[in-house]
Amino acid sequence: MATSSLEMQAIVMRLNGLRMPTSNGRCLLALAGLVAALAVSITAGAAAAPLPAAGGAVVSVSAVAQPWRDVHLSLSRAGRIEKILVHRGQTVAAGQVLAAESDRQQLVQQQVAALAARSTS
């Protein structure tokens, strides 16, 4: 006799003195979760709004912003950076190209190889 995982869960819950939630119970549970998520988003939005200073006074604050994470780059070969494709402070994704390498050295190597091929023929 094969028993489904839902039936096994019901058996375990009965052994522990618990009942499986009915469809009304599941609906109430989902509704409670939705209300809790909505309450969190409303309070987060209210907390993010700046409050005016009392009496129209000017409030001055100084701070130092620190990066979330530093990453040190190492290149697999020597060369010159031709163009930087991102700006300071910009968020980048994993695998995103950050800079373009100059192809001058590669072009010189190709020309040398072409000249060498001509001289041997």
C-alpha cells in the first residue's frame, strides 16, 4: 500500500497531537502572511521617508561611505586598458565586462607573424 507524502505528513502530525490545516485554515494562514508582508512594506516605506528638522533648523551630518566589498583584479596577460566601461560607485553584475583591453599588442603580433610567413615563402 503506497502512502503519499501528504498522507505521511498527516500521520506524523496526528502522532504529535497536531492536525492538518483545512482549506479554510490554509487560506487564513496565507492571508495572515500577506497582511504581515504588507505591514512590513508599509512601515519600511514610512521609515525611509526623511523627516523635516524641528523648527526649520539645518541639520548637518558628515559620514564616510564604505564599499560593500572590495575586489582585486588580476589580468591573465600584460596589456593596456583602452576603455573603462563602468563608473565609480556603479553596481556591476557577476561576469560583466568592466574594461576593454587595447588590441595594439595583438595587432603587432599578427603583423610580425604575417611578415615572418612572407619571408619564409
